[in-house]
Amino acid sequence: MPDTKNLPFAHLTMKDLEVKKISFVLVAALIGASFGASAHEGGSHGQKKAATAVKKEQKDWGIAGDAKAAKRTIEISMTDNMRFSPDRIEVQHGETIKFVVKNSGKVMHEMVIGTKKELDEHAAMMAKHPGMEHDEPYMAHVASGKSSEMVWTFNRAGEFDFACLIAGHYQAGMVGKINVVAQAAKKR
Ligand SMILES: [Cu+2]
């Protein structure tokens, strides 16, 4: 057992300790704030710009893309008979696609890209909480008669799905397939 008499604050009451602790937290916060501020200044414009841009998070089915990197546009139409058109897309591994997602129906629809597993789970959650708001760079929610754009980089090869996760729509089969194929081996 340590001898409490030799501890630096042993002579202080609990109340004194609280005050010490609070002022320590305040000092730490101030130091943190000034560090944060100088780090931000050091980052200059580049960092500022990144903060306002779309959050790019690597997913199993790719990552948010830059519109200027998209060399191909794919138009997807969504209808009230719970179908996407086209509902099969093939892209090259590494390709950035600009999707123009058009709602040709009378009710709200959305296009959400993901793995089958992820979409199944997400759809189950949407069915439980139909009014739930969700927004990510791999989804486009489109009101009747409107169009919305979404840019996605398919930097993972494989078979992925896209779906409308509005309660009832996924269950009615509003799903499509995206096949991300590895670049063909160079022929000699
Ligand atoms: Cu839908």
C-alpha cells in the first residue's frame, strides 16, 4: 500500500481535489484548443477544402468519387413498379461512374449501392423505422419527377447490389446488380 501522506495532494480535502481536477481539465482544454488552432493554420487551404468536401470512406463496394474523374455517365431510371432500368451494370475495376438517377414514378425512390449483406441489414432497419433519414455518398434519394447525381469509384472488384431501401420497395424486388470486373489481362 502506498503511503498516502507522501502523495502530492494527500493534504487536500476532496473538495480541493475536485477544484484541482477541474482546473487541470480547463488547462488541458485550452492547450488542446490552441494546438488545434495552430494545426489548422498549418494545414492552410488544402485542409479547409477537405473539411467541406464529401467524406470519403472506403467501403467494401468502393469509395466516393470526384465528378471530374468520372469518364462515364450511367443514367438509371426508377419506376413505381419497383424496378430500376437498367438493373444490370458492368464497370471496370477502378472506374469512376457518374450516376444520373431519375425518378420516373409518382412516389419517392432511392438508389443505394452496397453489398447484398449490407443492403439486407439496412433494408431491415428501414422497414423497422420507415421515416429514418439516411444520407451517404453511395445513395441518392430522388423525389417524383426529379433527377439526382451520385459519383462513385469502384475500387473493389466483385459483385455488388444497388437497391431502393424505402420500406416495402426492397421487399418488392427493387434491386439491381453491379458487376465490377478486374481489368482484362493485357494481350500481346
Ligand atoms: Cu423505391
